[in-house]
Amino acid sequence: MSDVGVKEIVKEKYGQVAAKIRSEGEGSCCGPTCCGEGGPDAITRDLYDAGEKQQLPDDAVAASLGCGNPTALATLEPGETVLDLGSGGGIDVLLSARRVGPTGKTYGLDMTDEMLTLARENQRKAGADNVEFLRGEIEDIPLPDNSVDVIISNCVINLSGDKPRVLAEAFRVLKPGGRFAVSDVVRRRDVPERIRRSMELWAGCVAGALSETEYRGGLQGAGFEQVDIEPTRIYHADDAGSLLAGVEEGDLEGLASEIDGAFMSAFVRARKPQS
């Protein structure tokens, strides 16, 4: 499927999630397995500690659909400028804003109008003045060259149909010496072709995942150095119910054994050279 087709399916799914959370509030189920922080979904559950969640509006926590906690793993310093690619309901933007403080700035970039509306509501509730949410696509970042100290992202780059463009754009907007510090789903080995083809699974973070080799090569090809991929959670056969949402029930058991250990959440680090 074309990059345009992938974008439309991803936009539709996450727009529905945002609308549901805005209408029903915390605890609403955003999909067939109820995703989000604290739910049973194998990818999105239990990523933030209680202290972090207490700092945030309930709807920001409910809309957390990532696969890690990049703000905890990235070393953010006061005064830095941070960009979150695919910022969703704003949880990582708001946490980053606290870390960089009033002299810093955090941007959230998202292509889904419903998510942007939700994120701006959460920004208002949190009273975050050093935050700006931008409408746009991660393949075409609406910021100037060399303008950002740190890029974070939470289980979004794998959703893109043009990952080389995403990595090239990330490199462009980072300042010399800037850091790329994202959480993402990474493929540890080959998986059945029917998983790779499924758009429902793509929108659920699985089908579009790069392998470790592809991720390293993509970052190095974009110009990054000091590339490191650190596993944070490996998914096994008993996670298949959430990983394979949208698969026909009759196919689930066979696919579960085929994907056992094939995917992981990982923290992906890299740095733009100083010169």
C-alpha cells in the first residue's frame, strides 16, 4: 500500500481514539483490546510511574498509546528545545516541558486534528506555557534546520510508510550534536508476510516495524552517529491477543507461535555530528 494509504488508516484510527477519550474520558477503551496506560495491551501498558502520571491531566494519560517512556530515558536538560514526533494526546510533550523548564521549549507534532485538539486541552489543564503543538507530518517537519536539541518519539516512526524521509527530516532539524532518543517497536527477526501486509496491524505498531539492522542502517544513512538500540520489552506468544488485534480468531493461535519473540519495544539513540 502507498504511503498515502498508510497515513489515512493511521489518521483514522488515532482520530477515533482521541474522539472517544474526549467524549468518554479516562478509562475509555480505544480498541478491541483496550489500549493505553494501565490497560491490558502488551505494548502500551505500565510505561509511566505513578509520580509522572499524577503530574498530568487524566486524558493525557488515557491517550498514551506509546511503547516506552522516552522522556525518562532521554537526558533532558533545562533550557533545551525538544520535538516529539507524533505527539498524540501530549503525555511526552508535557513531561518533557517539565524537564526543560521555563527556559526550554517543547514542540509536539501530529497530523491528526482530533489528537491535536485533545493535546491542546491537556496543555491548558496542565498550565504548560513552554509547549506548542504543531499540525504536520513527521515526513515533513514544519521547523527550520538546526533548531532542536532533542527529538523524542513514542511508537510512531514505525507507523510511517516512508521511514528514510522521517530519519532525514529528524537529522535536518536537529542542531549539530543534537540527540535522537525515541521509543519504537523493532523487529528482531522475520515475520509472516501476512503480518507485514496487514494495515490494521500497521496502525497497531506491528506490521511496519523495522528490523534492528534496518533501523541502524537507516539512521547511519541519514548521517547519524553513535547509534544504539536498547531492548526495553520483548513480546512473546502470550501477548498475541493485543499484538495481533484485527487478525481472525482462527488464525491467532498459529500466528502467535510464529511471532513469539519477534518484536520488541526498544529505546533507539543516535546523535547528529557536531560538524
